Amino acid sequence: MSTIAETPPRGQAPRRMRIDGWRWGGRIFLVFMLLYTALPMAWMLITSIKSGFAAMQFPPQWWPDQPTLASYQKLLDPQNSVGQDFLRFFWNSLFVSTATTVLSVIVAVPAAYAFSRFTFPGRNFLFFTVLLRNMFPAVIFLVPLFILMRAIGLVNTHGSLVLTYLTFGLPLAIWLLKGFYDNIPVQLEQAARIDGATRFQAFILIVMPLSTPGIIATAIYSFIGAWNEYIYAYTFLSKNEQLTLPVGIQRFFSENTTDFPGLMAASFMMSVPVVVLFLVLQRYFVRALTEGAVKH
Amino acid sequence: MAHVVLKDLVKTYGGFKAVNEVSLTVNDGEFVALVGPSGCGKTTTLNLIAGLIPITSGDIVIGDQVVNDLDPKDRDIAMVFQNYALYPQKSVYMNLAFPLQMRKLPKAEIDKKVREAARVLDMTQLLERKPRELSGGQQQRVALGRALVRDPAVFLMDEPLSNLDAKLRVQMRSEIKRFHQDLKATIVYVTHDQLEAVTMADRMAVMNGGYLQQYDSPAQVFAHPANMFVASFVGSPAMSLIPLEASTANGDTVLKSAEGWSLQLSQRNARKAQSATTRKIVLGARHSTIKLHKSAVPGAIPAKAYTVEPTGDVTFVQALLSGAIVNISVSPNIAVKPDEQIWLEFDQERMHLFDGETEMALEAA
């Protein structure tokens, strides 16, 4: 009996070969993609612990003869001018990104809830206009927004960036969260209201905890978007003490010849908050993006 | 506990009237079923009582208070939902405690009441579980527990059994009935299943198209349906409705079929037929009131068997008569074959006559 089961019919053999071929092709492709994304980061890390001289050598040192943390020390030292600048840029970025994140959650949560639960005049139109903004490349708005910011006196303030990043991040945040609220049965709120909660309490006590993954995903998304943004920060800010990390790093190091280990150390430290944030919260992030697809 | 009064209740959505001047009284401690096909307005009516949607006009009274503009939380009601609506992030214990926490009861009292409710519903061992770790029947029980833990004035139940499998449904049906008997609770129960309404309710309100069709005890609704809709909706298999035409010849009233046969009416039924606004009369008969003969009998009407459905202790025969399907139940030892010639005898005492125009039941003048 088992011999019959173990011997596949003749016709099936070539098909299995073909499936294996695809599988190996897929694996090779994935390995290639992995190297493509991971190698630059690895090289960034390796370069950041080289000395300035070692970084320029050719053929390159795959692993530095004398690894050093000098670049990191220099960047994190508040006593020298390089460190002062870097730390200031870092705090600027942190401030802009955190403000963007907090505001976008504050705006997106009620907006998404309203789009999901209420019918009001202009609902579809408003929802479409929310999305409309994302259908154009960001650069298109650069000059108009700059003129606008100048008119309302926000050029050279962090407020101009926070406002701009909000307009970028909000549409997706509202979309993502609306999907979340759509998936929460309205009967839960009704039950809560009958059980003695006000409409607002029902939202805070029942709906909000259920949408935590969505809110976290939204927050990560806004934070990363604001943290990494370059072109608007470059355009809206000109004073050195206001610059955010992406602009600051670029400007700073082009001025001080090209200190590659320093640049790489700064880049690495710039990626740390995002990576840490993502690692800690990725569980929620993945859940947020797949929720609704397989629920119920 | 309290009584509930609906007075000329109306709910419109744009131009659509979902609930149309519904008036009914639910007495203190009474179990009332709102029953009707989907879209008949029964769930909307329940949501209006709960205060989950605003009423368009009319009045709702719970206890002695007009609650038209009160929030759900201030109406002293509890509701069991079709999908149970258990809070998924909370344990069973916290689900039961939530209504009490919202009313700011002291912790010790909450604990006492939750454990008492859990004991009554036999789920003490489930208190620490999350709703998703429970079976459908257990979830249903938690939903019931969350409703009764607070001792509300009125229980509202929106198709609480329809998500359960058939066997569990029958079991929970008797549990809810028992629950009503023990608590003397005022219950408004929405269902599309007339059998649930008939078996559980003290009175049933049959709704269709947003209108209240009839409001009476199940026995009365069954024996004296107010109109053709109620007649066909309540009872299974449905009452057979045969469209006929009344005519009077030398003192006798007969119902004539387009197929050529005619049925002579008893004096009482003749008076009923004469009270109609039209000559068109619809004859209604339940399966058990029709006698099936395998040979011609005086007064019996010839028909052809259409399908035969044995169910074990009774066999249902469908026959085509005057374009309508007629259900007859016969003893299983009577063998009937499809397309066989049969004769049907209607019970004059237990037949129903309806006005062909207004569709209302006809009464003897």
C-alpha cells in the first residue's frame, strides 16, 4: 500500500521539477534583494568605525585593521563644534518628527472614526480630497508651499515642517485607521452605550483599545516620514541651528571636506531611532497592514 | 422591571418609512417577540427602544418615563446582540463587570454581582477567558450575563439565537424562556423565526413593511390571523392560500375556482364571505385541517399531488390547486405518489377566509 503512495505517477515528475525551478529562482532572487538592501548598510557601519585614512584606501579594507569609535565620540561630544551641531540636528529632527507624529494621531483618529461611522454631507467628497493630495509628487507642492509659508511667516520655523509633514502623512493615516474602524463592529459601541457609556466613553474605552495597532502603525509611519524627509527641510530652513538631521548631515559634511567615517557614523545614528522604533513595534505594524484581510 | 409603551412610533430614512406608526404595550414582566421577515422594521423598532437611533415621531415610554430623547445609558435597558458584541479585549469577568463599572458601583459589589451572574449562568470557570476562546454557546451566555448582571428595567434581544447551530439554538431557547420565568423580566425579543416567537413569547407582534400587522398571543395569532400576511408567516409549513371567487346561487354561497370546481360554504362562512368588499375571496387552510382522500368524496375537491415529503412521523403532501400550492399533512402510512389524483376536503370550522382586495381576515357579520 505504501509503495503505491510513495511512487508518484509518471506524469507528475516533470511538474515537480518545474515547481522546484521556480522555488530556487525565487530564493536566488530573494538573496539578491537581501544583499542589495543589506550590503550598503553593512558598508556604512564598517566605514563608520574606520579611520579617515583607512576609509579612502583602495583596494578597500573589508574589515578595518584598526577599528575605532572615534567618529562616534566626536559626534556625541557636546564639547566640540561637530558634536554640538550633530546633537542639535538630532534634537531638531526628534522635535519635528515627534510633533508631527503626535499631531497626526490626534487629527487622524477622530477623522478616520468620523469617516467610518458617520454619514454627513460631503463625506465622500472630503474623503476623496484627503486622498487627492497623495496623487501628486511631493515636489509639486514645494514652491507653492514655500510661498504660503513665507506669507504666513513660518519660513525658518519648525512649524512649517510639521505642517507640511502632516499634509503628507495624514491621508494614509486616515485611510489606514478608517479601515481599522470599519472592521470594528458598530454593535460593540452600541453595547457599551447601553451598558452605561456615553458615545465618547464608548470610543475611548472600547474602540480605541481595539484600534491600538492601527494607531501605532500610523504613528510609526508619520514618524519615519518626518524623520527622513529632506527636500522640504532643505527648502524651508536656512539657519544652521534649525536644521534637521538629513539636511544637517549633508550640509555639514560637504563643508568639512568629506569625512566619510564621520558621515557614516552620523548616518548610522540617524537610522537608529527608526530601526529601534520599528523593531519594537513591528508586531503591531504588520498586524495593522494585514488586519481586515483575514479577520472573521 | 417595567412596562414599555410604543405610541405611533415612526422612523423614516429619507423618504423610506422603516417603522410606520407602530403602537404597542409590553406589560411588566411580559415576553414580547417582534417577528417578521428581514426588512420588516423589527430591528429598527428595537434600536428605537434602545435609543441607538433617534425616532422621527411618536413616543416611547419605559416605566413611567418618556425616554424619546434619553441616551441609551439613561434608559435602564440591557441588550443582547445577534453577534453578542462582547468586548474582545476584555476577559469574561471584565465584560460582565463593564456595565457595573460604568455605573460606578464599588469594587466589592461589582465582584459579588459578577460572580453571582456567572454562577446563575454556570460559567464561573470561564471568567478569566477572552471571548474568542469561548464557543458560540458560551459567548451567547456571556452576552446574556452582561445583560442580567445589572438588573435592568427591560431586556432587549436582537436575534440572539440566530448565530447558533440548530441543536444549540433549541437548547438556548428553553434557557432564555427559563430565564424569563425565573426573573419575571420584561423582554422585547426580535426574531425572524416565527417558531422562536411562537414557542417563547407571551405575545407576538408580527411586523411587515414597517407596519405592525397583529399583536396578540401566539395561540390567537395562530388561530385567528388578522390578514393574509400573518396567516402565511406564522406556522410551518405555511398556511395554504387559494384565490377563489364567491357567488350566490339559490341561497347557497359557493367559492368558485377558475379551474371549474366549487366549494359550498357553511352558513357561518357564507356570512363571512358576504362581508367582503369584493367577490374575490382567498381561502386559507392549515395543513392539518385538510383531509386527503384517495377517492372521490362528496364535498371534496379533486387535485393532483405535486411533491411528497416524508418527515418520519408525518408526511407532507403538496398539491396544486387553482394555481396555489396547498400543503396537506397525512399519516405516513398513507402512500401518496407524485402526480397521483387526490381529493381534498376542507374543514369548514377551521378554514380562514380573506378579502381578496384588502387581504384582511373576514369576520362573520
